[in-house]
Amino acid sequence: MAAWLRYLVAFLMFAHGFVYIRVGGALPGTVQGWNGRPWLLGHAITGGALITLLRAVHVAAGIAIVACAVGIALNHPSWRTFAILGSAVGLVAFATFWDGQTRLLFDEGAVGAVISLGLLLAALLA
């Protein structure tokens, strides 16, 4: 891969990871209309414990994806490990946040989940 393209991909992955970190620090206040009951978890975890879980998985995903971006920029093979870890945790983050309201799919992170899924597939197939 050409150096400029590698740096562009690294920058985009860095931005993706940064969004996870930024959103994780602000949850749930970033989404108006979130009902506080994740579709996947129901009432299993609620209140402060749910918020703590959501913040932790979002920030963890972001840190791993930022590490992936650094690995891509340095052309280091560890990028795959961080990509798989960050993407998987990012998908878990979406699954534990989405409350089943289809009108809030975008606001609750569906785009990030799709990007994470693409990154996961790229890492597994590379």
C-alpha cells in the first residue's frame, strides 16, 4: 500500500477511535430520546451501572482503534490485533447502547457499528 494511502487510512481509523472515546465520555447525554433500556440487555443492567458499562466499552473500543491507527501508520502488524479487539468491543458498545428505537439508529451509533464491522472484516481478511 502506498504511504499516503496508509496514512489516510490511519487518520480515518484515528478519527473513528476518537469518536468512540469522545462519545463514551458523554454518554448518555448525547442522545435525546434514549430510554435507558438497551434492547439487548433489557432490565438486566440499569441506572448508574449501565452508564458505567456503556462508558467503559466505548472508551475501550476507542483506545484499541486509536492503537490500530498507530499500527497502520507505522506499518506494524499489530494493527490487526488492535483492529479486531477495538471493532469487537465497538460492536458490543453499540449492542449494549441501542434501545431498539429505529428512529434513533443513527444517533445511537449505527454508523460507527458499520465502520467497526468493516474494520473487523478488513483485519480478518488481510
